[in-house]
Amino acid sequence: MTQGDGVTAEDHPSIAVTAPLDDVAIRRLRVGDRVSLSGTIYTARDAAHQRLKAAIDAGEELPIPLEGQVLYYVGPAPARPGAVTGPAGPTTSARVDPLTPPLLARGLKGMIGKGKRDATVRAAIVQYGAVYLVAVGGAAALIAEAIKSVEVVAYGDLGTEAIHRLEVVNFPLIVGNDCVGGDLFEQGRARYRRAGGE
């Protein structure tokens, strides 16, 4: 299988990473790296981010730990009989960009979503030594296969937008923004321009 610039997938095997994340794992990740993530992560979409931000602003204790944690921007669909979860594809990350820096300041180390992050979030990723991981949109059923358990742990009244704790095994991801300022989307645009696309 060939990726951009004639590089094959075999040339860049997935890097196994375990959540929660530590600084050693984060520092070795660079934009474009393929990651296989296992461990414990949490879901949080727009409504949950708003509540977390409000709790931080009010000086309240948060319902989940943030230090070293990974948030996945998803609202898992209800599971069919015999399944752990329904489709669990990523939502657009830009929706939570205004609410993200305060979470990074509290120790959040990883985020999973789709699409580009704004300049403020990219700067905060560098400032706090974090990483943004991109999940493939349109592959919700495939992603669900990596999810081995799902448990609502906060804001249950929000339904699918509640915060869930997920146990994942070999969740396939790509590094979109790394801790040294690399940006997958900007690199892609630069390659496109060099190829005469703009």
C-alpha cells in the first residue's frame, strides 16, 4: 500500500502507544506517524466540554482526571444486542477548539478527532506538551471494533454526549499535531502547492 510521496505503509509501521499518555510517549510522536492506541480514554463532545470548562472556571473538582488523559471527540451510538458499542466515529474537532486550552492547562495530553485545529489550540499543544490524533472519518464501524468496553462516568443526562470511559485496543490513528508544532494539515497543503495545485 502506498501513501503520499511514494512511501509505503510498511516503511512507517504503527507506533504502539498506551493511554494515559506520558511525556516520553508524546515526545517521540511526529506529524504523520501512524499510531496504534490502547488503554483507557474518555469521550467528550461539545456539551461535555462546556461543563468541564464551567467547572474549571468555578474552581470545582472535575468528574474525570485530566492529567495524562486522552479525550475522544465522539458520542458513541447505542450498541446493538451483543455489541460493546454502536458506530463511534469522530466529530469535527473545531467545534471544541474554544474550550480546549483550559483542559490542556489542567493536564490533558491527547485529543482524538477529525479536521484541523485552530492556531490557539496548536499553540497550546506545544505549550503543554500534548498531541492531537486524527481518526478516519467515515470509519465509525471499524473504529468501534477497537473499543472493548464503554461506561458512562459523568454527565449522564447528556445521553450520547455524556462522558464515557472507553477501553481501547489497537485504535488506529494518525498524528495531526505534535508537541513541537508540526501540523499535518499545513504540511499537506504545502505539498499540494509544491505539486502545482495552487
